[in-house]
Amino acid sequence: MSHTLFLLLLSALSLANGLEPIDRQSLVIRFNPTRDGSAFNATTPMQVGNGNFAFGADVTGLQTLLPFAIMSSWGWKNDTLPTGITVQDVEDYKGVSWYNHGRLVQYDFGGGGPEQWLISNPNRVNLGRIGLVVWSAEGEKLNITEEDFTDIEQKLNLWTGKLTSRFSFHGVPVIVETAVADDSGKIGISIGSPLLKSSRLGIFLDFPWNDGEAKFSAPFVGNWNATSNHTTVLEVSGDNSASILHTMVAVTFRTTIMGDKFGISRDNLDAHRYSVRPMEQSTTTFSFTVEYGPSDDKPNVSSAHNVFDSSASAWEEFWTSSGFVDVMTGSTDSRAEELQRRIVLSRYLMRVNEAGGTPPQESGLVNNGWFHVNMILSVRFHMEMYFWHCAHWALWNNWDLLRRSTTIYARFLDSSIARAQVQQGWPAGARWPKMTDPSGRSSPGEINNLLIWEQTHPLIFALYEYRAFPVKQTLDKWRDVVVETADWMSAFAWYNETTDVYDIGPPMYVASEDTSPNVTQNPALELAYWRFGLDIASKWMTNLGEEIPEVWTNVARKLAKLPIDNGTYVVYEGIESDFWTDKAYTNDHPTLVGLHGWLPPTPGLNVTTAKATAEKVWAYWNVSNFWGWDFPMLAMSAARNGDQEKAVEWLLHPLFAFDDVGMPVGGTRVPTPYFPGSGALLLAIAMMAKGWDGSHESAPGFPSSGWVVRAEGLDKAL
């Protein structure tokens, strides 16, 4: 649907209901984030970006004082192999084999040798750093500190994606404008100051070493002191263009600066910092672009103002041609403004960090913040979190963004079939990886191999796309992914002749990753998700006019019932009856509430029991350990169970925090930002504002008193 047609339809629908269209621009810019001198030591940046590339800035509009990251969806590298380990060792790596109901299954953990290298590689790199350089009147470079800056006023225009930073340096005014082009790794920068007339103001470009040795890299990424580990080479093309080739081990990235006339030189041979000094002394402005990319990518000639225009056009398109929710206008509840702030800023930051060609990592393009216990740096994307990261795009009708990454299932299909059938010995299907990188290789680890709830996610993405585009082209597009996904789900389910049911596990991990894999059988959430997924796959085949595989039907019909004890659902079949008071089971993700919340009612689910289970979770789970997507999941459960006030409370819980620029705070569990929390928030908001299958009221997830909620361009949740 074209942008113009979308706007016309929204306007017509609003007028038909006697309402004016939501004033989107006013609501968006109301929450333009601002910073002043109190943000010198901020731990999160102001960001501009396009989903595949992002630039993090300090209060100078660049990275003068704080080395925030420049990151991308394509910037990866491998470390050198450890001493004694060869490429053949990596290719021949095999993990341990465990029995699964008499079938010996080979996994990717416990194999020794190159395992730790495989966990750490490839690793995502910080592409560089851009900051201001100031020379004294005598021509000496000044050592810049925060004491040199006063009168700081920084504002990010969410509607255009342009960051404007104003300040004084030793009393002399400076203004820096920063934006990112929508279609490349190009940053547009314009600097204005009287300091330029005397050639006292310029910029530097610097390049860090990146590797996978640290457990996490937050808030900053890379090692700026390990200069001997990597190389940079300068290539100058006239007086308005230069490139720097940055090589780390076997990968090279190109950084190209173009714009107003400048001179560029390397500060010294022992460092990778380059100083750029404008040549024009008759002007108070210096405009240029800095483009990052693989070494074989040819940079495009473009001005800073072209970048500003590209950014403004893309962001206006984003804000006006997809879903929008207004929870503030007309609402009398004092919490409405903060909820609206979270919605707007989350929409912006997800577009910057989570709209790339591959699923995002937990910290997006801000830093390499996520790590697993007993693991080295884990900058890959986690396929079980892909749902929380990106499912919201479907309900907000951002299909142009979601389709960038959902192609990952088609790209990973062959390797996932090989994993299931060749490596692990299953008779059919594709086994999707839990933690991976653009190659599709599964990262070694016990949890990575034994977690299973990511297996059903592609069926959800497929169904949402078919609901939005119910044509044969959609059915054909997803057919092979649907078939291979359901084939493995059916193969994994084990027929228990004694009970005449199909069991799931052991071995396996539940979504909360806190049970023993060798005793975990028929977990409630995974059973419901399995049943729901097989139902989606069966209907897919019917819609295609193809026969439903008999094994799918048999497994779905005889899948074990959801485990119940004393009137509530329990984590898995056979768990101790007093698990509610055992911290070993009530200290992590409260996924039992997902049975009737982010999941719709599935066959065999008793809604009354599900509601009683959710309320018992509220009473017994360790709320102080909730984090990220837990709170929106709890909100969706409360909303679907009819407790709208509780739903809002969960979304605004004190432990579910968002900082001054909208970054989702990791809290005590993980570093900031933790973007599954933002994605889950937007999924919950869409569900509560637009509704779900079977709901009929307006904004069924919000209380009727104190809240006026309007939604445009959203689709219902399942």
C-alpha cells in the first residue's frame, strides 16, 4: 500500500467515526529527547540510524568525550584461532551425544578443542569513533575535557532523525548536526562555529581493536589501546575525499570521508587516530559525510544535506504510514504521559536498532551488552528472542521493516535441515538454532542446543504475514519453512506407548532456562506453543490445497495435556508440588502467564485455570528478578484475563524502566539497553489498544476509567 493511500484511508476511517486523525507529529516531537551538561557521563548515547547502521553520540553530537559505538548488522569479524587449533579442527568440531528416548542425538557442546573460539566468533565490531579536535591559536592540539564545554543544549528530532547539539567551547559557540542516511552506513555531519574561520576546529577519526574475549562490552565497545593488533591505511583522493582501510585479522572495513575541502593526517604511526582539518578559512561551517562499509563497497558521493534529507524523508514515512497509538490525548490518568513517552521513544529506537537484515542482538546496535553465564562475549542474535524483538512490527504494520529480517528463516533453512537430520539424526525437519550469526551456525552451549521454544516462532511470523496479506504468494513464500518446522516438531515429540500420548522432552530446557534438562518433560508453555504451531502448519497446508501430513495430525491430537496440580498449571509434568515456594523455579521468566496472554487460548487450555495460574504467579514469583519482556508478557496476560488495571501497572512497574532517551534499562540482570523489553512493550501496547482475536471492545486492554486510547493502522493480535 502506498504512503498516500495509507494516509487517505486513515483520514477516511477517522472521519467516518467522527474523529480527526491523530496529530502524530505533535505527539512524536513532544517527546524529543534532550540533554544538557548533566549528561557528560551518560551511559547510553543519543542515537541516529536506520536499522542496519547506527551512530551513538555524546553531548557534542559526536563521540568527542565518550566513545559510544558505531555499529551495523554487517560488521563482523573472526579472531585468530588459538595456538594449536586449526581451521580443520573448527570444521570437524563435534559436541557430546545424549540419548533422547533411545535416540542418540549429537549436540554442539562439550566437544572441547575449538569450542570456546566457536562461542566467541564471529564477533560484532565497533566500526570507529568520530569526535571534535580543537587547536590552540598557536596550532597545538588541545586536550579536550568536559570542563571545556558550557551552555550545552542537545535535542534529537524524532520526526526527522536529526540530532542537533549546541554548546560553547571556551565561550565560543559551536553547533553540530548529525543524521544517518536511510539506505547506507553514511553519517551526515554539519559543524558551525567561528572557530572554523581560524582553522581551530576539526574532527578526528579513530578505530578500535575488536575481539570476543570480554564477557560483554557495555557501555563502550572495543579496545582503543591494543593498536598493534590491527592496521589502518589512509588513501587520499584530492582535497575533499579520503578513505581509511581498517583491517582486523582477515576482514577489512572502509571508512570514507567526503565533503568540504579538508586535509587529513595520521596523528602518529603507533595509533589509529586521524585528524581532519577544514581548509576553507572564509566560512564558519564545515559539512561532510563519513561512510562505513566493507572494503569492497564503493562509497556513494553525497553531501551532508543529502543525508539530512534522506533521514527526514524516511522518518516521516515511518511515523505517518504505519500504526500509531495515542494514550495521552484526553486521558486523565496521571500515568498516561509516561506511557506515551515509552511508546514513542521505543518506536524510534526499535527503528534505529532492530530493523536490519538479520535479527538483532539483545542490545541492538548500541553495544555488545548481552552475555550468557559461563560464556564469553555473545554478540550474536538469539532466535528465541527474535519474537520479542520483532513481532511487534507485524501488529504496527511495518512490513517493510519486518520483511528485512524474516527472510532469515529461508536463508537458514538448509543449514537447519542439516542440523536436524545429518548432525542430530532426526528423521525429518529443520532444527532452528537458538543463538547464531549471519552464517546460521549454532553457537555451542548446552542451553543453546536444548532450548526449544524458538522452534515455533517462524510459524507465528508466517501467520501474521498471511493475515496481513492473505494471498497465495504468501502461502508459497513460507511453505518450505512451515513444513520443515512442523516436521521437526513432530519428530521431536516422542510417542509414549504406556500413556498413549506424545511427550516433549527430556532432554530440553524451558523458556526460563532454570530447570534440569534431563527431567524436564511436557512443560506447559512449550506444550501449548507446540499445539498452536502444529495447528498453524496444518491450516497452512489446507490453504495451499495440500494434504496435511498424518504425523502432524497424530502428534497434535495425542500431544500430552498441559500439566496441572492443585488447580493451576505448573512449569512441567512431575515438578515438585511445592515448587511455588522454591526459589529455584520462581526466580526467572514467569512464562506460565504466557499460556493465556501472548499466546491465545490453545486446544485443551482452561481459561479459568490459566487466570488462576497467572494470579498465583503474581503472588509467588520473585518480582524483583523480573526483567525485560517479563513485564509486557504479564501485562498481556492480565489484559486477556480481564484485569486491565493490572495490565497497565505491569507496563509501568518501577522495575521496568526506560532512561531519559528511551533506552530500556537492563536492571540487575543484564546491561542496558535490553531491547526485548522495548519490542515486548510495543507488542503489548498494540494488543491492548487494538485488541485480539475474539475481542470486540475499543482498547480492550486498557481500563475504561481515566484512559482515552486511540489506535490507527494497527492489526489485532492472535
